[in-house]
Amino acid sequence: MIENEIGEIGAEGESERSSGSPVSTPDVFANDLPETGSEKVIAAEAEGPPNGGLNAWSQVVGGLINAFGVYQTYYEIGFLSNQSPSNISWIGSIQAFLLLIVGAVTGPLYDAGYFYYLIGTGSFLVVFGIMMTSLCTEYWQVMLAQAVCTGLGCGCIFVPCVAIIPQYFSTRKALATGVAASGSSLGGIIYPIVFYTLQPQIGFAWATRVLGFISLATLSISLSLMRIRVLPKQKRAFLELGAFKEPAYAFFSACFFFAYIGLYTPIYYVQTYAIMKHITSTNLGFYMLPILNAASVFGRVVPNFFADKTGPLNMLIPCCFAACVLVYGWIGIEDTAGIIVFALLFGFFSGTFVSLPPTAIVTLSPHLGLVGTRMGMTFTIASFGLLVGTPVSGAILDSTGKWIGLQAMAGSTLCIATALLLAARIYKAGVKIKAKA
């Protein structure tokens, strides 16, 4: 999934705002920096973020996570057709879970100066996992290669690739994060189309290897462009339990558990729904995911542009509510035009849940030194929503044989998420509509 979900892998993720703090450069960074690295880092800190320019915007150049839907559909009719939709969706949900949970754990390593080790290791695991997936013939093999290996790689890349962005921007952080996160959606367009086009011609194995080579190329671009500008002053704490005594932050974190249960259900199942319900041809049905991800590119950039002016919570609330209404509306869709419009609109409004949370956590933190820790805690909570959401949806579909249960569950969790976001916003800025939050 996805996220990515992340180019395509490297775009999505946690915004480690604490990395922008004033720094000193202790000996622990010596191995990761060139001989004059300490002087350069101190000078960069003194100058402040460039807030634009070629060097700054090159850091947002980068998703496998968002492309898993095409595998979900293929596996159900291909060599894993003996497995239930719920079992198959565990592959993507574990991959997405590891993206977030490992990303939270690797935050302190990023703070300790191991930036290049993390993105190097992550890039290797991502490409290796895809290549090993191409050799798989059994369910357990796919689980190890595509879910575990690729998921671990995504998790290693998650923090460094987005944590670096705040070092280069001050007033346009939300927009820059949105542009970076849009790489995940671009991957979610390219990967499914490439796989669906090549698989009938050259087979599953080589079609998957082509995706591996694309990942190698895009990750190599990211590796060549990304440079640390400043280093954190101190190591990040894993936990700050006192944060949950702040109602705004507690409601916000709970929101993302429920939101991630509902958001990925359409991403995983929209193709299968369109094909199995005979709403579209098999050919057009496979393009539902690229259509959704194409709209998500704009959903990750446009709201972020306005969020710099209105505040991230004020953008997340209407987008979450719109996604909720759309998923409930999905229940009644029975024609081609309807499913295409649903994919476009849902893709747009769901995109904000990838690009805006890092900026929102900044507004909910008393100072930047706590942002990294709070982000890790929030995404750890969200990761469990990702882990259970789509398998539960598949189990509902399995047990009832009807789609309405899956759709109603996704819509209801998004409804809960909207209410929690609204509560967080009220505790943060009150009930004044024009208040920035």
C-alpha cells in the first residue's frame, strides 16, 4: 500500500520537525559527515532555512504501498486464488504497518546522524523485496518478500526522506511536504499500469522485476539529491506519555487510528469491486487504482497550499468528512461513470491524510523539540489501523458475500475520524470558524 506509498517510497511519511532544531555536532556524526561536515552544518543552521531555490526543492523529489491494490486484484484471480481476500490483504496491510511502525522506531537513528545508513539500507531492502516477490509461488513466500522485506525497507526510508524537508523550508513546509507526498501517488499511477500492461505479455515474474528496476532508478535519484542541512541537538525520546493529557493531541491521534482503517479499504478493493460487480470491463477495472492515485496527487498538494494559510486541522476536517460521505455513497454505485467519479473524488480527499498530518502535529506541539516524538507516537497508533483495516474488510466480504458491510465499516470509521478531528480542532482553537488551527 502505499503509502506508496515513497520516488514513490521515499516521498511519504513522517515529518521529523525536531531535526530543524539548533544543533551542535558531537563525535557520533563523524562517520556520516565529510571532513568539513561539522562546519557546514553549523553554518547552515546559522543561515536558517533557504525556504526555496533549487537546492531546497530538490529535497522533495522522491509508491509501492498505494500500488498494492493491483496486486490484491491479481492475486485473487492468479496464483493465490486459493486464498481469501482477507488473507491476501494481510500482505498489503503488514507492508503498510511496517512502513509506519518501523518509521517511528528509526526516528532516533535519524536523530543520531545515521541518515545515509537508513536510506541506503531501506533502498536495498525495497528493491530486494520486489525482486524476491518476482520469484514467489506460495502465499508464505509473498508474505516474507512483499510484506516483510519491502515493508521494512519502506520503514527505513520513511523518516529520513520527509524529515529532511523542514530543514529547507520555514513558511512553506506544508506545501513542500505535500509535493513530496505526491510522489507516492505518482508511483501509485505508474506501478499498477506498468504491471497490468506487462504481466500478460512477459508474465508475473518479469513484470514485477520491471517494477523493481523502476524502484531502483527512482530511489537512486533520491539518494543522489538528498543532503542533511542541520543535525539534531539531542536524541529523540521514544515516548512522551504526557502528550495524551492534552485533549487536542489525544483526539488527533485517535482520529488517525480510525481514519486509516477506512481510507485504505477503497484503495485495496475498488478494482475488485468494479470487476466483480461487472460495473466495468476487466481492462477498465484495473485502471480504477491509477485513476484514484492520479487524483490523490492533487489532493496532496492543493490542500497543503491552503493549509499554510488556514491551518492543517481546518483543511483535514472537511476533507475527512468528504471522504466519509463518498464511501457511504460508494454503496449505491452501480455504473461506470459513478465508479470513475468516486475514484477521482475519493483519491483527492484521501490524499490529505498522507500529506497534512506532519504539519498538523507541529501545530499541536508546544515546541519543535517534541514534534518528532509525538509524530512517532501518532503514526504508531495509526499503523495498527492500517494493519487491521483491510483484512477485517476482507473478512466481512468473505463471511457475507456482500459489499455493503465492507463499505459501511469504512464509512463509519471515517465518520468517527471526522468527529475526533473536530474535537481536536475545538480544543486547539475554540469554535471560531476563522481561527487558524
